[in-house]
Amino acid sequence: MSLRRRSLLLSTGALAVAGISPLVQAQSPRGLRLGITLEPPGLDPTASASSSIAEIALYNVYETLTKIQPDGSVTPLLAESWEVSDDVRAFTFRLRPGVTFHNGAAFDAKTVQFSLQRAGAQDSTNKDRQIFANIQQIVPVDAHTVRLELKNADSDLLFKLGMATAIMVETGSVAQNRTQPVGTGPYQLESWRKGATLTLRKWAGYRQANQISIERATFQFISDAAAQAAALLAGDVDVFARAAVARSLSAFKQQPARFQVLVSNSRAKTILAINNRQKPLDDVRVRRAITAAIDRKAIIEAAADGYGVPIGSHYVPGMPGYIDATTTVPYDVAAAKQLLAQAGVTTPLSLRLILPPAPYARQGGELVAAMLSQVGIQARIQNVEWAQWLSGVYTNRDYDLSIISHVEPLDLDNYTKPGYYWGYQSDAFNALYTRIQQTVDGPVRNQLLAQAQQMLADDAVNVWLYQPQWLTVANSRIRGLWADMPIFVNDLSSISWASS
């Protein structure tokens, strides 16, 4: 099959270095300091739902069969090429020869078999287990050829195989990957100072080591928006992707000799998650009332400083089959009060609103609580750390409402998962999603996707707030930053320093 390649967009900041602080001038052109909002709970993306793991590890420490590019296209990585059957149920991959893991173990067809079987096993902790459970058989044809035979067609599989949950793992290292990751990527873990920084160093044994420019990359954990801006302005970090610095943006734009600013499209969905199991939230009228109480445009201004697009379902503009579902339950305070009354809810209704530490959640949560109070709902805000959110909300489902960004593309399947944290159960949606996965014809598939979006909007499973637009601020001399961000990743292999 023909593969469309696209070189990464080179950043276009000015090359002049006048006005750069001594700290910035002292930066080694072979090293890089990156800001990151959340510290990961570990470094195994198959063991946790935290997107911060992929921000550090994907394509740097671990690699996948395919690689997702900033424009959303898919190119080879550990697989050199592939063939797909007409019914999209058989995928044959030809693997890159001569690849080894950091510990010297060989990567081959049996590695693929082990990694994908592990990801789809009944006891798998992989948040995308259903994707891999759809693989009926994994056949190592020879050492460098492997065939996947699916139970149901999946026209998105090549993309999914480039996500962090599809990493290739070495059989003997899986137990230690959380703290001592072993992959085939160009970097290894050098150090991790919990609560402060994590450093990756270039692996001399990488198959294309001579093409990797950055020798050492240090990630600094900075969750506070003001602190992110301060670190960039002081020259403490060289690049901050997905930074919460919109309110300070003019300070960077006014210094083009020092900084470049990128505004990137995403496939993320920032939502007010609703626990559909909890009474009275199990009543669709109550969920619609909550939706009607929320002014999405005001939330975008408060939480994303205007960098977002309103959405009304779990799908974003630019994706195939997208429809605008924001008018299904529009902002209407009077209608929200009426819906609560129809549901027999006595106001004030007290609900717990759990907020993780990301600035968009904390900033948006205050306004959400104020809006809900206008219709008789008292949202009691509880600010928690990321690990508490993962255990309390995501794992134990101990919450009423929460604000979170789902950054993964192609994740409508979350609504089919029994036991998922928002507790939605619909046989009709499950059947529709199965049809989507089995449909190869593009226009027909888009119609089904539109139906799925509308069904979720009608059921008011969550309040879908907006599609974020991410801000990246970086030293003007850095090249190779991603222009758009279909997934959360800091691809160090593409980054370099321009010569002075």
C-alpha cells in the first residue's frame, strides 16, 4: 500500500539571540529542558490511563509498529510496511530487522505476538484492552513477518497501533517497566527525582543514533499556570508543549528573538464527566438539566482562555463524520430548572465536583459550580492530586461530577466498556459501535459515526465542553516541534537546536 509521509513542520521563530538571558545562552545545544504539567504515576503506558506517561515515553523510550504523525497520518516505525485485506480483518506486517531492546533482547514477530496478546488478555490493565481483545489470532509467519486476524473489522487499527497502549515490550522486563522501562526507542531513563524532574539520555545502541540530535532531555513537572510562564520567561525550560500560558501569551509574542509560539489543533475532548450510576444522575432529565445549565463559550474563556471550540458529543471538528451536537441540549437556565422539576429533584441538590490539578480543570471548575448554582445545584468542589483522581474517580468511581480532558483520538469505544468510570450502559450504542467498526465504506461509516454522536448527546452521558487548542511556547532556536497534536507526545527524535 502507498504510504503518505509528511515531514514535521519546522518552527519558524527568529534566529536572533539578542536579549536572551545568560541562563538561556548557557544551554547546551545537545540538551533540552521541557516543561510538563503532570508528573506520570509510572512509565508503563499499558498499566495506567495517565496521558502524562505517553508525553514522556512514547516514541522516546518505547516504540510501536506504526507511528502517528502530527497531521494524524500513520507511517512505519517498527513495522517497515504492511498489507490490509479488503474486509479490514487481516493485517500483515513486515518488521524492521536488526532491532534490539535496551537490554539487548531482539525484537521480532514473537515480540509482537507477546505484546499484543498481553494487551488484550482478560487480566490486562491496559485501558485499551478491548482494541487488542478484538485480535482473534496473532501469527508469526517468520521472524520478521506477523499477521493479525481480527474478530471484527477495524479500519482504525493502524492508527491505534501507533498509540502508547500498543507499545512493544520485552518479555523479561514487563514487571519493571513502571520504574525501569525497557524499550526499543532512542532514549533510556537516566534519573527520576520524584516531584521535580525526570531525565532521559540518548541510547548509543539505537539503530539510528546518528540521526538523534538531543543527547539528554529533562522534563520538569510544573502544574501551576503562572509557574509555567515564569519558568519559560526565566529560561528554566526550553519548551513547554500544551502549556496553560494563554494569559501570559503576549509576553512571549513580544519577544520573537527569544520565543516561538505554536497554536495546535487537537483531538481532545474536555468534559464535565457525570457518574451515571449515582442517583439522581441516573435520570437522563437530570443530566440534561446539568448540560442546559452550562454555558460552553463562557467555560472556554475561563478554563482555556478562549483557545477551544464548543462540542456537544464525544467527537471533535476535523474528524470524519463529525456533526455539531451542541444544539441538542443548548444553554438554557430556565429549561434546566424545568428538567430538574420534571425529574422530581428537590433543590438545592448537593453534588461533589472532583477537580484534578490541571489548570483547565481548576479554572473551569469554579465557573461550572457558579453556573450550576443558578439552577439549584450546589457543586461542592474537591481539589485532588492526579494520583487521587485516578484512584478515586477513574478506578473507584467515587464522584458525582469531574472535569477532565480525554486526549485520545478514536475513543468512542469508552462508551461500550462495562464498568467505565462514567457508568454508561446502552445496548443500542454498543450495537451501533460494532457496526461502525465493521463498516469499511467511508460515507456509510460517517453516517454511523454521526448517529453515535447524536445518541450520546441525546442521552446526555456527560457535558461535552470544548475541543482544546494547545499552546506550545519554546526557545526560538528549537526546530521540529509538532504543529498539531492528534495525540499527547513529545517526540524528541524530531527535535534539534538551530545553529547560532
